[in-house]
Amino acid sequence: MATVIDPHMANESIFKEIILNEICPAGEPWMCELKQGHYLRIIDLKGNQAVDTLLVTQHDPAERYSATDTLALNQAVYLEKGSVLYSNFGRSIAVIHDDTCGRHDTLGGACSCESNTVRYAHNTYPMHSCRNNFMHALALHPVARKFQLNVRHIGPNINFFMNVPVTPQGHLMFDDGISAPGKYVELYAEVDLIVLISNCPQLNNPCNAYNPTPIQLLVHTGVRSES
Ligand SMILES: [Zn+2]
């Protein structure tokens, strides 16, 4: 259950049934099972928080979210409302059902000790990273143990709320965020999924506005007014 009071948290009364409602603290990993037909709403409580996300299918952990299949089949370089998320087997596994941010990245990858060293400086190597979060959750989280996941299941990721524009010259920029407090993105699961999130701890680029903050994760069965 939620442990902090925040004005940007979702109004719980709008949902038909809430399966799970949690806060992931700044910089921490988070993991859950998401059943087919359920929704996952990710709320950027303080704004400008990058949420690095992996999706793995429950029926076969070798099948997972694929950035290349998703970009090719959507014919778009950014993710937004209506984007279909495809697996490495070319199957649609989820849809971005709702989105109040407007743009999400899947080109920039997840930060790691190694990428920090290459992009910034050698002394950033020991800094907390998304890859560390993924490895930590895969080693210890009960959902990872249930599905016998390990570091081999770290694949391409989505960076929800992260602004990585492609320049006219074809370069990627890690730019100031376009999200704001209370903005959210919502996935609809088309198959049974495992969701692994790193609430990015990065301090060397503006993806978190140099200030990692908590997010709210809410799994539900639909919004009342939609029925
Ligand atoms: Zn990160």
C-alpha cells in the first residue's frame, strides 16, 4: 500500500478494482506480475523522473519487450498513447492505453556503471545505476525467483517519462524532461507479463532533473467511467 501522502497520487475511487497500489522510492527497483487484461498505471509523482522498464512474458521468459520490433512495427521513434509494445517474437504484448506525458523513450537504454564511465567520468563507476537495480531485483525479488529469472533476462528497456530527442543530424540527446508532477502513463497487458522497473537513480544527466524522486505504481482492472 501507499506509504506517503502526495497530492499527485491517483484518486483510487475512479478504478473498478485495485489489484496493487505501491510507491517505489527514488532510485529503487520494483517488480510485479501483471495479468492479461489488467492495467499498470505509472505515476510520476514529482515530475521529470525516468522510469526504466523491462517486460518479460510469463509463459516463456525468453520472450520479452523488444525496442527494435516496437520501433519498426509502430514506425515511430518515440512511444506515446496508442503505441503497441512488441516482443522479440514480433507479438504484441502490451499497449500504451493512456498517457498524459506525451512522449517516452526506448532508444537511450538503461544506465549502468559501464555507460556512466563512458559518458561521464571514471569516478562515476561506483554510482547507483539502473542495471544495478535490475540485477538486484532479479537476484532477490520473489517474482524473479518464482519465474526463475536472472541477469540473462535483462533486455532492451523503455524509459517512461524520459525525453531523448533525435536531432536533425540523427544524434540522441538526453534532454530536460517534459513530464510534470502527477503525469502518468498506463499500460494494458495483452498477455501475462512480469514487469521490472528501475526508478532511475542517475545523477549525471537531466533525465531525472538531477533529483531522483518516487513514483506510484497502480495495477487495476479498468476505470469506472470507461465501462
Ligand atoms: Zn538509469
